[in-house]
Amino acid sequence: MAPIPELFTLFQKGITPALHYPWKVCLWASTASYVLSVITGNVSQVDRIWTFMPTIYSVYFALLPLWPRKAPLPLFPYSPPDLYQPAATNYSPRAVLMASLVFIWMCRLSYNTWRRGLFNLHDEDYRWAVLRQRVPAWFFHVTNLTFIAFAQNIILFLLGLPTHIAVFQQPATLSTSDYILTSLAIIDLLVEFTADNQQFSFQTYKQTGKINHNEWIGARIQWTPADAKRGFVTRGLWAWSRHPNFLCEQSFWIIITLFPLLAPENPSLPPFSFDNISAYWPLTPAVVLCTLFLSSTLFTESISKSKYPQGYGAYQQRVGMFVPLFTPVWGLLLGLQGKKEKVDKMLFGSDPELVPGKKEE
């Protein structure tokens, strides 16, 4: 049974009781991330909790009936006594399903983060080191406080909001849209897992010069010396998208955001107009995350192009940034210019002599 519309009006104003505990966790996580970054001189503290926080928020919302009415310990989850009663006593099958998918997402990302060594307290994302060199020290410190520590934690908090909406919908059973979106989410995670494995397989070969024949299915690629000289992966899924893992990451959270919006229950999005643009607040998690990934990808590519100016520049001309459908279009345009054959040999060929290497320092 759909909840009364007033609940969504209250949520839009940011005063629903179900947000009290997650917001406290977000503030504590933001503060701890900043303090630890100052103490250690390492600003990648948020990166180490990125894999867990959306799951913590989503599971908290999905299991609201489970939590005590009062927290027995600091930061222990609790269900506020003034919470909307059906949400406090009944589990939403949609919210539980969404939290389960987010949990699978967490397992995939945590595994990839672990094997890359990024849970090591001394490891820092190489992009922050580059940014630290490019901007004044005071500006980097402000960026660390406002964006790295606090803004990113707020984004992680936002990723739990679709599950929050689903909790208040209280459907008796799952709808057709739930089953369709679940199938799409699982396919998306499998493709992203494959992209992660291909990247990891390539980086291993690049560092060791040896092919690991025990890689996951989908990542058993016969890398060549030309691939290592090229410096960046251009085979498998990466031949169709420059960032297939980023594409899947954004797609996953778009799917999660759509679960409550495509369901028969409220809230439903009205026809778009600038007069009712505020009614589109449920899209905020997906929009904010995609904006973050776009800006992050542009910065990442600027670093890659500075290392491999000729090779990565050709890669940008030949392969779409995210969407694979653009790749044959770019190939057609290069063909019309008479450049496709040369670019393809540079990017996908196995002759090291035709592959431009890393820029000399």
C-alpha cells in the first residue's frame, strides 16, 4: 500500500526521522576522514570506506523494523520512535531487494579494492598526488576538507536514499519493474566485474611480463609486448569503451535510483517543466554520482594523456569514453579521414614497433 503523499513532502524538506541516524553516521565519517587525512598526510581515507558506506545506509533503511527504538551504544543503528509506523514494523520487499543488490555491489568492489592493495593505510590514490603537485598547498587543503572528506561522504549518503524511498512505499509484493531492474543490475555487475578483471590482468602482465592463465573467465587475454609498451589496456571490453567499469558503476546506481520511481507506488515523476523541477529530487543520487564520475574521468584522462600523449590521444579519437555505441561511429569518422587503419594498428595491433610508448620524463 502506498504511503500518504505528505511523507514525501516531509522527506523533500529533509526532516523525516529515518534520516536522523544515517545523517549522524555521515557526519562522523566525514569528520573522521578529514582528521585522519591530516594526521597521516594521506587523503584517500574516504576511498577505504567507499565500498562499505552505501551498503550501511541501504541495509539500515531496509531493516528498519529490526533496529531498537533507542541506540544502546553510540552510532548503533536505531529506529526512531516517531518513525512512520508501517515502515517501523513492516519490511519492504523492494527495499530488502535493493539492499541485497547493493551488498553484492559492495562485495565486488571490496574484492577489487583489496587485490589492488588500496585498503593499505599507506596507499593513496595517484590522482590526489597529481592534484597536490598542480595546485597551491592551501587550495589542496581546502579541497581535502570540502570535497574529498565531506562532499564525497555526502554522495555516499545520497546513494542510500533510493532504498529509503522504497521503505515508505510498502508494497505487498514486488512489481514487474522490480524484476526487470534486478536482472539489469545483475548483468551490469557481471560486466563490471569482467572489466575489473581485464584491467587487473593487464596491469599484472604490464608489471611482470607474465600471463596468468588462472584469471577469471572473461579476463584470460593473451597480452603481448605491444600491449605492455602501449601502457594502457585497449582489449576486451576496453576496446569498446575507454572506461567500461565507470560506465557500469554509473549504470548500477541509475538502476538503483529507478527502483522506487518505476514502481506502481508513489513517488512518480511528473512531466518535466522548470516549474516543477523540484519534484525530480529522487533522481539526485544518480545525477550527483554521474557528475562526479564525469569530472573524475576527465581528470584521469588528462593524466593518462600526459603520460601517453600520442597513444592515448588516438585512443580518445577511436573509442567512446563510456558508451560503446560511439566506438564504431568514431571508427567510421576516422575511416573517412583515412586514419582508421593506422590508429587501429597503434591501439589494437601486436607489433611493438607501431606502438608509441610512454612520454619521456
